[in-house]
Amino acid sequence: MSIAETSPKPYSREWLLSDRPASRKQARLGRAYVIWRRFSENRLALLGLAIIIGLLFVAAFANVLAPHDPVQGDLRNARLLPPGTAGYLLGTDDQGRDILSRLIHGSRLTLFVVVLVAIIAAPVGLIVGTVSGYAGGWVDAILMRITDIFLAFPKLVLALALVAALGPGIENAVLAIAVTSWPPYARIARAETMTFRNSEFIAAVQLMGASPFRIVLRHVMPLCLSSLIVRVTLDMAGIILTAAGLGFLGLGAQPPLPEWGAMIASGRRFILDQWWVAAMPGAAILIVSLGFNLLGDGLRDALDPKEAGQ
Amino acid sequence: MTLPETSVTTRRNRRRASSFAKSVLRFAVTVVTTFLGLLAVTFFIGRVVPIDPALAIVGDRAPNHVVERVREELGLNLPLYQQFYIYVKQALSGDFGTSVLTTNPVMTDIARVFPATIELATIGTIIGAVFGVPLGVLAAVKRGSIADQIVRVIGLIGYSVPIFWLGLLTLVLFYAKLRWVAYPGRIDIVYEYTFTPITGFFLIDAAWQRQWDVLWDLFRHIILPGSLLGYFSLAYISRMTRSFMLNELSQEYVVAARAKGLSETRIIWFHALRNAAVPLVTVIALSYAGLLEGSVLTETIFSWPGLGLYITNSLQNADMNAVLGGTIVIGAVFVGINLLSDLLYRTLDPRTRSR
């Protein structure tokens, strides 16, 4: 009974779920398929995924989707129109700008902040955590003390102080949020590294003469990735909220950029009579961060069955 | 026969004492390095990052010798480590410089506004715990039911909503439209002159002085921002309670209690919750620390005269001394609460005591 006779058609369900994958590719695809099945059982997680895909789509085609210019308004005819006015689905703000168009273009700023913070903070946390966990000893002690110090700061307050010093602006806001977000990633990466630092496959690579640099980069880091991805996804909502808070205080993106938090701040003056100016961008923030939270929860349940249902 | 025994016990006692001393030492090192690190970060933000502080004071048109003299007076010509040493010494004695905005020492200002923040965060935590714990227990007991899903969604929205936006909307609804609560602020302007606070915690002061009308007015002011913060801590507390309770309910002692014939209510509220209470205390302490941070945006919306509003006001006026002073105080309280909750956990849970 050879394997060739019993092996199912490639890419079929049986092939993916096979106990004895014949190639590395089959094993990887099979694992991905199992994770996807677990993930897609969760309806709320799928909703989150849909929201995030929607956000990506809107941001990518903002120029086509937005019915009006997000920065130049019609001051003469279209000031503070209520939602539902012909041509202005979500109404207009005090400068006659279409709120829907501003929200659509603002999605780019939101993505910009989230992606940039993740690109800066996640690798920093990963490097600090894996090096600290693998090296141990005084390297570990020093790196973890530094991590603890940053962990001790309340995020928003540290970001506020940093932006106050650096000067307002979206790039500085990104930098400030990144500085406050890496410590948890370092903690997670270190904890993961500690669990397999003394395992046999690491010893095997050491015996083959791999340098510590190579071991950390090629063997330790890839194994830390999945828990890190879950944590980063769960943090996205927090990053969006912090960025919006900074924008609301006038420290993030500067006018006339259609940043959602700053839009709420500018709508604050009209909140009693023209509630939609502030309400709409807040709803957008709520939906997007809810999407990231649902997606993150679903990913955690799918990638880490131990935690599922907790 | 007795001699070796006593020597064994004394040796064991000595070892226990030395392990206790070691953990105390480790704790002290943690506290000291964390606080030093906190100061190092704010020092870095205040001195190294921005443009020359001397120029910020005299302006860039001042002649060179004036700039030099200001630099001299501020100690900016000293090596960085000496500057840091002076900075730490001043911070330890509570000297964070003078606020440009109010012209008071920053510490005086903070001492004045901090009770308002503490009061708000306390009310928020009480609301969060009173509603969050039962909701979490309910979700765990009826796992997978509609009730569980509802609690989950309430929590998820709490994690996802921008607090300042929710604050604005609830203010429009409950103050402007329904007139159920008082306008932003801490106390009605009428009482501001007749009411003399003693401790700075107005609710306690009013109750102590039996000024019931003032107390009612204070309540109408604090209820909305307090509930808002309470909602955020509820989201966190209910989620953690659910997870702890699920853990406890799957333990064998619960099965034993059921087999003994105890009522389900008794098992849940007396046996399981009591064991879940130990980690819950830490969670509630952490959420309290989180609310101190959450108060920055909430106070801005509700014109609540606390530390958060003080920091944002100072920010608008580029008053760096006040901003950094506020940051240090919030950071220090944050660290303090974290360490306290850690200690509390260790004393409450016998399993975590050192071997």
C-alpha cells in the first residue's frame, strides 16, 4: 500500500486535513486550513474581518468612492446640512464639506497610523523580547527592566507628553504611540522564547554551529510570530482610540486633514444643534475599532485553542 | 536526637528568612529602578527632545549673552548626568518647577486638582465593579447563552468606543435634551462660594457637613462622567470575571459541592466567586489605575477640574513643566497601584507565597 495510491487529490479537503503531509507546502496549507475553519466558525470574527476588508477597500479607492472633495467645501450653499440631504448622505460640516467624503478619506489616515505603529512597534518588541529570552542573564535583566519602565507609564499620558515635546502632527503622534506600544510585545515574545529556549531543536541547531544571531532570527522569531500577530491585532483598536484621542486634543493630524478624532473636536462646537458633525466620525471610529477587536478575538481563539471560549 | 532536629529547623527558618529578605530586596530594586526610569523618560522628554529650553524662555531674538545667562541659571551647561541628578533630587522633594500658566509651583497645582480626579476614578471603579462582577458571573454561569453574548457585546463596545465621543453624545442626551444631569463641571456655581471643602473630596466633605442639597448637586454632576468611566471599567472587569469564573467552575471542588447537594446559588456566589475574588482584586486595582488615565479625555469633555484637565490645559498653553509634572504624578500613582495590587495578590493567594 503505497502513499501514492491512497493520497487524495491535491488541494482537496482530505489532502489538506491529511495526517501525513507529504511536503512542507501541504503541511503549511493544511495548518492554515484548520485555522481558517476554526476562525470561520465564529460569526462575530467574520464580521470583524468583513469590517477590516471594507476599511481596506474604502481606503484604497477613496478617490473613486468619495462623492465630494474632502478638503474644499461649498461654503455658500452647503453649510451644516443635516444627514440625508440630497448629495450629502451624512450631512456637511461647518465649512460645507461632505462628511461622508471626509470619513472616506480619513480611513487612509487611520490605516496610516495603525500600520505604521505596527511596523515600528512590533519588530522592536519582537527583537527585544527574543534577544532577552534567548540570551538570559544580565541582558535579559536589563532589557526587561527597561520594558517594565515603559510598561509602567499610562499609554495616553506618555503619548501626550511626547507629542507635546515633539510638536503636534500625525507623524509625531505615530512615533509617540509606537514608543508606548512595544513593551507588551517584548513581554509576549520573551515568554514564548523562554518556553522553547531549552528544547531539542534549538540544541540541534546550536550543535550544527549556527550563530546566536541566526538562531534568534531564523528559529526563534518565526515561532513567536503567531501570538504576536494576535496581540497586535487586539491592540489595533487601542491604537486607533489613542490616535483619535490625540487628534481630538489637537495633537494629531492637523486641519484640514480629515482625521476622525480631529473631526469630532471640530464638531464639538455644534454638538447641541448639528449633532451629526461630531457623531458621524465617532461612529466610524467605533465601527473600525470594533472590527479590529472582533478580528483579534477570533484570531486568538483560532490560533490558540487553549484560550478559546475564555 | 534533639540537636540535629533544631539545627534543621533553624536552618530552614534561616533559609526562609533569607528568601523573604531576597524578595523584599527584589521588590525594593523594582520600585527604585521603575521610578528612576520614569524620571529618566520625563527628563529626556523635557530636556533633550525639544528645542533649547533657554531659547523657549527668552525667545530667539534675545542677544547671545542673555541666552548664555539663562542657560547658566537653568543649569543647562552642566553635563547631562549632573542635570539628571539635580532633576531627580528636585522631583523627590516634590519640586517640578513652576507652571507658566498659573505661576504656582506645579506640585501645589497638582495637590489642588488631584482629589477631583481620585474622586471621579473611585466612583467609576465602584460603578464598574458593582455592575461588572455580577455581569461576568452571569456570563460564565450561562456560558454560550444569549445573556453571555450580550455581556460580551457590551464589553466589546466598551473596548472599542472613543470615550470622548461617548461623553459628548451622553452629555447632549442627558443634559441638553432630558435635563436629567447637571451641566459640565464639578459643583454648581451657587454652591461654589457657600461650600467650604476640607479634604478636597467634595462628596465626603458635603456628607460630613450634612449639606444634603450640596451633596445632591455634586451627585448630579459626577453621575455622568462617573458612569462613563464606570462603563469602561465594567467592560474590563466583566470580561475578566467571566474568565476567572469559568476557570473556577471547572474545578473539582465545585463538583464536590454539587455532589454534597449544595444549592447552585451557594456554589456560585460563595464557593466559586470567593476563589475568583483573589485575581479579581488585582483586576479591579488595575482598572482603577486605567481610569486615572481615562480621566484625561473624560475630564476635558466634562470640564472636570482634575489632573486630566490640568494636563490638557497646560498642553494647549505649551506649559511643559506642568505637563511633565502631571505625567510623573500619574505615572507614579500608576506604578504604585500596580505594585500594590501585586503585593495584595501575593498576600491573598497562599499559592503564590514563596516556597
